[in-house]
Amino acid sequence: MNLKGRDFLKLLDFTPEEITYLLDLAAELKDKKKKGILVDDMHRGKNIALIFEKTSTRTRCSFEVAAHDLGMGTTYLEPDSSQIGKKESTADTARVLSSMFEGIQYRGFDQSIVEELAKYSKVPVWNGLTNEFHPTQMLADLLTIREHFGYLKGIKLAYMGDARYNMGNSYMVTCAKMGMHFVACTTPKYFPDAALVEECKAIAAQTGGSITLTEDAMAGTKGAHVVCTDVWVSMGEPDEIWAERIRELSPYQVNKAIMDNAGEQAIFMHCLPAFHDLKTKVGAEIGERFGITEMEVTDEVFESPKSLVFEEAENRMHTIKAVMAATL
Ligand code: CP
Ligand code: NVA
């Protein structure tokens, strides 16, 4: 397997074998990290640029720690602090950065921006989240699921809530690729884009996976190995849509009834950050405005032994390290 020089923009671009290779490499790098075995000779002396047009905790820290562990230097370009998109085009930015750095991470808005960055860059470009996809998150989730159940093929993953944005789209693609069963539980307004659904159904037909879209949360989550969700309003979306989202997506909250319905085997996953209490600025504001204490997941489920959210968060670092180690 040789992924040197490849971009990592979305899982649609990778075969199941390539994805498995990245997971195996992540598991190996994780094991080395736990044992204190250094890997800083892997890419010593290289440098990477981290472009963030949206905020981040996990993704930024994962890229920075993983780069350091691989022997590399990092430059963080925070939202609004560079010329990108304002005084300088994506194409020009790509040509400038790829003359100085060995790799470029981009987090921002349209998928077309990261695709254009990759088109004009001479070095690998990694997608750290766009409106449409969050592929590094998918590797972390797959590693977490595989560590827990020991396998991926045949796993049923039920996704609750806003299924037409980066997390819903990405889970659908991921399940199709890995022979898993994806079920989106939400109202049709939040179903993923029809063309992407068809593309994923065709992939699933080859891998033994399946794609189901349903309004029935109980039928959709029954027997699920993984129940997952995401915030109801994503970064970059306007504040004004909170009321509509709370009204439309509340029936798809992950709570104890849903987890009990899924069954004994079910685990809970969330890319984070999550609104499971009022202990955040935004959570407290929403709580005050709408008289609610939790949103996409109840605190009871979030804090339960079934919740693997912090294992999932840790695996962001190991999997991002694998992506960089493999593509540089
Ligand atoms: N899950 C995730 O991407 O988290 P951050 O927004 O903190 O990077
Ligand atoms: N859908 C969320 C994911 C955050 C990791 C967002 O785009 O804000």
C-alpha cells in the first residue's frame, strides 16, 4: 500500500483496503505512543500549514500533536488572520504554501475550496472539516468502533438528527465503503443529498453494506451497534435557525429510551463538541431562550458507560497521525 503524495479530502476517494490500511497504521502508531516509542524520525525536518477558517479544539490539537510526534513543525493560520479568501485566492494560497510546507490542512466552508486547494497544491492537502465532509473524524470513529467490537463489516450505525451536513454525509459514505449498515433517523428535510445517497447505495451494493433513510427513530435504531448524532446547528450556520432546528430535530434526540431500544450492545458516539447540559456559553443561552436543558443528546446518555465520546476524541490524534505518516 502506498499513499505517498495523496490528498485526503473525502473517503469517497479511498478504497476500503486503503481505509483499512490507515486504520491499521493508526492502531500501530497508537500502540507505540502508549509504549513511549518515539516515531519522530518518520518525517523529521518537515513542516505543515494548518488553515482554520472555523474554530476547533480536537482537530487543531490532533494535527499539532501528531505533527510534533512525527518530527514536524506546524504553522497555525487562525480564522481571519491570513489573506486567504479575502486578498488572495485559494489557488494562489495553494501555490504559496506548497512552496514552503510539505503538507496543508484545511478546515472551512465549501468542499470545493479544499478540492481547489488540492488542485493547485504541490503537496498533500488534508480536509479537517468542510460543510460537506469530515473525513479525519471518520477514521477516528472507525478505529473506535473496531476497537470496541473487533470488526467493522456488518455493524449497524444509526445516525440521529441533521443528516444532510458534514457528519451525516460522512457516516453514510463511510458505512457504504466499509460494508456497514447506515440508517439516518430524521425528517426528510434533513436526509442527505439524493445524488450522494444513490452513489453510496451503489458502493454499499458492492461491499455488503446498506443505506436506509427513515423518519421512525425507534425502527431505525433497533439493534444498532452504534447510535450517533451531531450538533443541530453547525459552525457557519446562522443563529436564527436554532428555533426551527430545536422544533424539528427534538424527536431525534439521543436519550435513554433510544439507547434501550437499540439494545444492550449499543454504544453512543458524537464527534464533539456536544450540547448535553447548560455548562457552556451557547448551551446556557439556548437553555434560557428555549427552556431546554439538553439538545441532541441527554446528559444521562452522554455520561453513561455506553458513551465512547472521549475514546473517539483521543483517536482523532492517532488517526490524523496515520494520515500524515502515510501521505507524506
Ligand atoms: N470533532 C471535531 O472536529 O472537533 P473540533 O471542532 O474541536 O476540531
Ligand atoms: N457539524 C459540526 C461538526 C463539528 C465537528 C459542524 O460543522 O459544526
